[in-house]
Amino acid sequence: MIKFVNVSKKYSDGTEAIKGIDIEIPEGKLVALIGPSGCGKTTTMKMINKLITPTKGTIFINGEDITAKNEVELRRNIGYVIQRIGLLPHMTIEENISLVPRLKGWKKEEYQSRVNELLELVGLEPDTFKKRYPLELSGGQQQRVGVVRALAAEPPIILMDEPFSALDPISREQLQDELKALQKKIHKTIVFVTHDMDEALKIADEIVIMRDGKIEQIATPEQLLQNP
Ligand code: ADP
Ligand code: ADP
């Protein structure tokens, strides 16, 4: 479980991006972080894997205060999909997906079969795609690879910053369905950022609504649909 206790973030230029938030993200759920541009979604995500340090308050993962944790160790347990995909351009799709498993010392047969399995999960034929470079794929295909790459070493927590942005509406719906199906299968904690309420209502188990650096509401889609 990820827990924020009275967390604030003031950037060095004085911007108060996060103003004392409390969140509890239960284990194994698909959680949407939603709110208008500039409300603090990315800052919140980056504090979970210590790319940004809170100015105040404490973040716990499974009861442990993350300030005391080694960053490298922490990030090995957290898959992160950044906004603009972030595949490494000089590596093939297979090399990109297997990067963390290889760093963790997986055997060749193990990571190769994992790459095949993950590509198939998102509808990319392994033999066609694994030896290609990112720029030889369409935007939607790259985004799919970005998503499964975060899952490759089966981290307990996966953070996705607007994983569906930059997709055409059809690919977007497909990838939403794929992510939901994947989540049901692997039962990992997945937190994704969106500014699309329909998307959050469609796939999330819980929705955290942010506004101006604060939490406005935390609810399930069912609760929001009954009491909009
Ligand atoms: P911190 O104090 O948390 O280290 P910094 O203020 O040093 O954060 O900024 C970290 C990075 O974010 C820098 O590379 C900076 O260029 C970039 N940055 C600065 N202002 C903004 C902004 N308003 N929105 C997004 N990124 C910004
Ligand atoms: P969101 O992801 O919801 O669009 P962000 O977390 O990126 O929001 O930004 C929250 C606020 O903090 C915004 O006002 C943004 O301009 C500001 N901000 C983000 N990064 C930095 C930074 N590195 N330095 C200064 N201000 C920043």
C-alpha cells in the first residue's frame, strides 16, 4: 500500500505544487489520478519513486517511510511509464522491454519468453516487432511497448503518467481495455494519471480527484456515477 501523510511540495522557484495531501492507495488496485493540468498529478507520481522529494510530510510504501530507502532499490520495485513513452531509441524493442529483467540478472531464456508474452498481450506479433527499433513503430505501438516494459520485471507498483495520451481514439480504447485486462491478471498496484474522467470511470477501481495541489475527493467509479 502507498500512503501519503500530510505531504506538501514547494518547488525551488516558490511554486506550491502540493498542499498537504493524504492518500491511501490500496494494494493490487488500478487507481486513476485525475485533475486539470497543473494540479499536481505528475509531482505526486514523481514523489512515489523519489524523483521529487516532498518538502513536508511522509510517504510510506508497505509501512516503510521511503525517505529512508535507497532510490535504486525503490525504483527497481516501481515500474514507471513517463508521459512521452521514453523508449530508448538505440535499443530494439526486445532490448527495451528486457532492460530491467537483464539488470536483475534474469537468464536469457527467461527474459526472452517474457518479452514474447508481453508483446502478445498487447497484440504485437513478437517475431515482427522485437528486433525493430522504437522509431520503426507507430506512436500507438510504441506506447504499448512503453506500458508492457513497465511490467516486465513484475514490479509490485506501476506508475503511468498519461499512458494513453498521444493515441488516436481507437488505439486509446484498445489500450485501456488491455490495461484493465492486464491488471485483472497480474493484480499489481497501478496508478495512472489522466485528465479524462470517462477513461477513469471506465477502467479505474478508485479515482483520486486533485485540484490546485489538494485532494478534492477519493471515490470508486460506482460512487461517482451514483453521486456525480
Ligand atoms: P526540485 O527543487 O524539486 O529539484 P527544480 O525546481 O530544481 O525542482 O526543477 C526540477 C526540474 O524541473 C528542472 O529541470 C526544471 O527545469 C524543471 N522545471 C522548472 N520549472 C518547471 C515548471 N514550471 N514545470 C515543469 N518543469 C519545470
Ligand atoms: P500536473 O501533472 O497535474 O499537470 P504538475 O505536478 O506537473 O501538474 O505541476 C504542478 C504545479 O507545479 C504546476 O503549477 C507546475 O507549473 C509546477 N511545477 C511542476 N514542476 C515544477 C518544477 N520543477 N519547478 C517549479 N514548478 C514546477
